[in-house]
Amino acid sequence: MVYHQGIHDYSDYAYVVRIYIGTPGQPFDVQLDTGSFNLWVPDIHCRSCSMENRFNSSQSSTYRRTNATWYLKYEDGFNSTGIFGLDTVVIGDGSDKLVIPRTTFGQAIYENNLLVNETENIFEGILGLGFGEINGATSPLGYINKSSWQAISDTGSSDIYGPKHIVQRLAKEAGLRYSNSTDSYYVDCDADLPTLNFVIGGITYGITSEQLIIDVENGQCRWAVSSESDGNTSNLWILGDPFIRQFCNIYDHGNKRIGFAQSKDP
């Protein structure tokens, strides 16, 4: 079956949906993240969490506590920790709902300041879809490396991430300016960059200059390609929002498919 859920698109930076946890359902706006595998929301006992909606297990008749704890750290420096619980999760509105009983989810009891500041007034937790195969991809802009690359489509990444030495080579060929203070490459806002090509399954996916130039205000624009934290040792490319803006992505898990219809910026 196909279930449809409207998406709130925050300037192509975060894709957010409304879900419900517990009985009766407690609402949460969560960011879709195909690059992680966990669902978590702030717990009622979280003192560092800034969002108003927090999960209260005492108000759910279907909640079951576990003794397990968790810690998550994301590529962009976000981290959170908490406990796992079991409860019913509902995705979808009206009669078109996906009801998932006895779902293991995280109840955050701590969020670091970076996560608190970033998520304020945007989303309250993260829904890690985390399914879909990782496909091989070759590097773009005429720089060819015969090594084995892997790539993942990730709605939780605002940039495209790749091995440091490859990103440096691409930036040099494109004539970009590097900033040590922000660990980012900068470009003229009206520049016409070469198309960034990824070959996946024998098909070339070209990301145009329009998707790769991000306005960071004050007359400055940033290149939406960054290096992974593990630098030269990685063979993984993370295809974040610039790739997703260019091409429709469908995440399919066996015979279950969830379709999301994008809405306008709120």
C-alpha cells in the first residue's frame, strides 16, 4: 500500500512531517532523515530541549518502557541521548494513515546546544527512514577515480559530502575560495559552476549550478559540497538536499512504500 503524508519544506534545508506517538496520539513535527535509522522525540523530562511538544509516557495507554538507552551523533555536530520506549506511531492524516504498533522510539533527555538552536521552531525530533540500498557512484567534473565509491541519498544533510581529497580537487578545478574559519568553499553568487555529475547504475545524474550555490546573506554564497569528518579514508558520498532538489527520490522498503507530497515553504 501507499500512504501519503504532506511535507513542510523549510527552504530546502529541512523536510518536516507531522506524526503521532501514543494512545491518544501526541503530535510531533519531525525531520525526515534517510541517512539515519532511528525515530526520536524530546521526552517530558528533557531540560535542555527547547520545543514545546514533549512525549509524556504517563498519558499513553499503549506505552511500554524498556531499560535500553541510546546516544546519537550526526555528521553536522548534532548529538542527543535518551531512553528507548515502545508505543504506537501514526504517520498520515485523515483516513489515510500508516499505524505502526509497538514501535521502538527514542525519548530524548538531552540535546546539545547546536541541536537545540538549529531545531528551534522547525522540528522536534528526527524520523530516520534508513532504508534503501546504497548505490555506487563515480566522481564528477571530469575527475575520474577507479576506486569503489558508495553513495546514499540523505534528506537529513543540507550539503553533498564526499572524501576530503576529492572535494578539494573539485573545488580547485571550479576556482572556489576556501575559508578555514567555516571549513567551507565560497563562490560568486552569480557564478555558473560546472554540472556536478554522479553516475549511479549506469545513469548520469547532473546537479546544476543553481542547486550548488547557497546564499548565506551579506552578499556571500557558499558551495553546497563539503568533506566528511573522516576525511581521506572514506569511500562514501552523502547525496543531501542539492541532489534531492534536482531529482525526485522515492524510498522503498520491500513491498512497503511511503509517498510524500511536498508542500510550499511555511
